[in-house]
Amino acid sequence: MWVAAGGSGYPAPMSDAPDGFRPLADAGEFADLVGPLHVGPGEVLGVRVDERHLNRAGTAMGGFLATLVDAALGRAVRAEADGGASTATVSLTTDYLRPAPAGAWLEARTAVERIGSRLAFADCSVTADGRKVVRARAVFAVRAGDED
């Protein structure tokens, strides 16, 4: 169901996030278009699978799931990097384990394995209503805030 326009000018879907989740502020216009994304306990990123996220088979589109993974991993790496650091995805490997059905609540949990002087390595697991649907691994470039 759609409600008033979001910050990007696109209609914002209605969300029924579980208790403990709040809308993710300042996620950017693309995330506004894909979401609304929510953040919950432990910085878990969540989103409800809407009709607009579905592929022809009636399950969540792989690109939508990869976008959720990339957003969750980027937030996690930035949170653990030195203050003011910027990040960019270098590599993202996404394994789709099972379909995520329409209406499912997705939760993306991340673990940053290592942050070096230039690269960061992290993992992400996405569940749909508690069942694991995606596992992913990424490498991010990390640039200190004071670099030109």
C-alpha cells in the first residue's frame, strides 16, 4: 500500500516494521526509493518485501536483496572505520539460498571481519521471517576523511 510521497518525491510504501525497528534516517534517495529501510536492535537493517520488489516468479528480486546487503554492509564498515572515513564497494558476492516471499520481513545482519589501512572485509546474512535467504561477503575500499 502506498502513502504520501517520500523524501525522494516517489511514493513511500506503508511499512509495518516489527517492534524495535525505526525508519532509517538519511539513507539517501536510492534507499528511499527501495525502502523504507528500518534499523533495529544491534544495527540490524530491515525491510518488508512489497509487490514492487517482486520478480516474475512472485518472490523478491535478486537485485533488491543485493541492494539490502550492500546498504547493510556499507553501514557496518563505516561504523567501524575511523571517524569521517568514506567507503566504496569493491566486491560483493551474494549467494541466494532460497526465495524471499512477498510480505516477508527481511533482516540483514552484518559482521565486519577486518578493516585494514585501505580495505575492509565483511559478511552479511539476510533472513526472511527468520529463515536464511541470502549470505554475502564484501570487500570495501576505505578512505580516511582527511585524505585528498
